[in-house]
Amino acid sequence: MHVHHHWTGLGAAHRGASVAMGNFDGVHLGHQMVIALAAEAPAPLGIVTFEPHPREFFAPAAPPFRLMNAEARTHRLEKLGVAELYELPFDARLAGMEAETFVAEVLVAGLGVAHVTVGADFRFGKGRGGTAETLGHAGARHGFGVTIADLVAADGAEISSTAIRAALAGGRPRDAARMLGHWHRIEGPVRHGDKRGRDLGYPTVNMALEGLHLPKFGVYAVRVDVLTGPRAGSYDGAASLGVRPMFEVPHPTLETHLLDFRDDLYGEHLSVALVEYLRPEMIFDGLPALVAQMDADCARARDILAGL
């Protein structure tokens, strides 16, 4: 997959794609339907998306809401067969661009799109003035096709990033996975922590959560993909997501213990899938009680993951 961070200066080999357009936060089943429809056109499959997310641009002080960082989104889109990822910089210039100007300058002159597929609720351009229908009219004028995808539902309810965030906040990662079509994953580099887990016999890999919607704090059974380095591969694990109230950690982190694994993973990139919520964060009467609970957490996670 080729990743582009602007719409200008592209060679002929990277123009003329059939693109799905949207934010694709979570790349849930609704997004996947849009992408599948885009793939039906006789052209390379592309994605037009934005970084940062427009909501982050317009409300930078708002609480974090993203289900995925850009790295995780890229990995998920690559798995869906995307050939060209146009991750456009959402800045003041793009935010102030009228819908017709966006079509003419970005989609036509810049990307030379062959076809565009969007969801029925898609909006674009200054003040969200462009709709899926106005995009269809613009496509007819400029010579590219437009497909408008119906919204996707599961169990009678519309699938949305909002519903997925609610499931994760409620400690229901399996419900989130049913709407996503895949496990909810947190991705990024392993950073140094305080190494208390190692002293307790449970070494962990620590990952930041900045900018992401926070699932319910507590302990999870997880599947871990080590994406880089000599130990790349898939592993089972148990993870603590939160502030570790016994140790008063100032910022929420994800600390994952890989079962039957002892190597150093500092600096490597991981993808941690939340499979099942085991319990909330707790304060224990001393370290022996904490270690006993960690024994139980890991045993339970092992049983759950063996059944997948």
C-alpha cells in the first residue's frame, strides 16, 4: 500500500483510483461496506481520509474520542486490500475549502479519481456544506462515478463509531467487535515504564493512550501482535488499562503481560486486541494479594483465549 500525505505532485501510477472517502475511525462494518463497494470499480482501490480527524481540528480541547490512531487505521486498511491511501492534512486550508473547490482541486486535479464511494451520511467542504447527493452531481459534471452506500445495521441498530465507543466504555469489547468486524486494537510503540511488573514476576509492555477514546478501566484478556523486530508474531496476554490505583499513575496507560514470553520489546510496535473484560481496577491489601490476583487474571485470560 502506498501512503500519501497530500493531493498534489502525485505520479500517474498513484492517480486514477476508485476511492472510498471518509474518516474511517475504527474501520467498522459500515466503513468496510463503503470500501467493498469502492473495490467493485475497475480501478485500483484507494482511500481518501484526513489527519488529524476534523473533530480534533475544530475542537482540540475536547475529550479524546478516536477509536484508532493513524497507525492502527493504516494497518487495518492495508488488510482490506487498499492500494493507495490518501491521508490528507486537515488544516485551515482544507477546513475552509468549499465543497465544489474540494471536488475540483483535490479529487479531480489532484487525485484524478475514477470513482468515489461514500456513506449516505457523508458531509464535506466548508461548513459541511457538501452532501453525498451534491457529490453525485459534481461527479456527473467532472466525469467520475459516485456510489452512495446505505448505512449498515447490526441487531436492528445502526453501526456507528459512537455505538462502538459506548460498548468499549461499558467494558463490552465483544459487542464492539461485532460492530467493528474485528477486535478493537490499540497500537503503538512500547515505551519504558517503572518496571514494577518485572519485580512482581509479571513483566509488562507499556503503551500510551494519548488521543484515544478510553475503554473501561480494568484488566482484559488480550491478543497481542508484535509488528516489528525479531520476535514479530502473535501472542496471548493479560492487560491492565487504566491508572493502577495502588501506584497512583498520573496518566492512563496500557500495560500488557504476554503469557509465556520474557524478551525485551522496547521500541517495537505492538497491536493489542481487547478480547474480554475480566475485572475493574482494584486496590489490594499488599503486594502478595496483588500477585495472587495477577495469577488468577492470567489463568482466566489463558482459558478465554484458548477457546477462541
